[in-house]
Amino acid sequence: MAEEVFGPILPVLTVESLTTALDFVRTRPKPLALYLFAEDRAIADQVIEQTSSGGVCVNQVLMHITPPNLPFGGVGDSGMGNYHGRSGFDTFSHLKSVMRKGTRPDPSLMYPPYTSLKERIIRKAM
């Protein structure tokens, strides 16, 4: 119970209230998945809004990893990034920013101090 569970045993803990359950989740490392069983949508929404996890299933388990275009991944200790479909491509890609300019010196208009004259010229140019 002190480590992440990866086995055929699923511990089930009872709690006195929703507040106790939320506190239990929030005071521990963020889980890879949060499985919530609730008939009341407002309670499900409250749990989703007040906790952080890699993914959430309401009234189901494991199914959040099956849709190939739905991002799957963790938060914090449970992992970084998302996998599957476009999310996986973006996670394992690096978008490199490149800015190019000519070799001519920049006009002094581009740099501080910004006088009222410079400001008027810049505003007219935009």
C-alpha cells in the first residue's frame, strides 16, 4: 500500500465521507489513473475538478487507455507527457523555434527608452 500497485490485487478502502476521500487522494502523489464509481454526476464532477491524475474513468476501469486518439499519460510522479495518436507524436517531437533576421543593424526605434514619439510611430506601423 506504500507503493504504486501493479498487480492482480486491488485494495479497496472505505472512507467516512467524500471530503475524506478527496483529502486521501490529494495528500498523496498524483495517480496515473483515478477510477471513480458514483451515480451522482455532481459528485463525479467534484472529484474530477478537485483532484489531479493522469486520467479518469467514471464507473469503469482501464477503458481510458483504449481509444487510440485519447491522450494517455501521467502527471508528476506517475509520468510525464501523453501518448497515443497526435498526443504521442507531440510528446516525442521537439518543435524548435527559429528566428532569423538580416545582418543590417536594427533601427534604434526597436529598443528602449521608448519615448512618446517612438510609441506613436510603432502604433502607426501596427
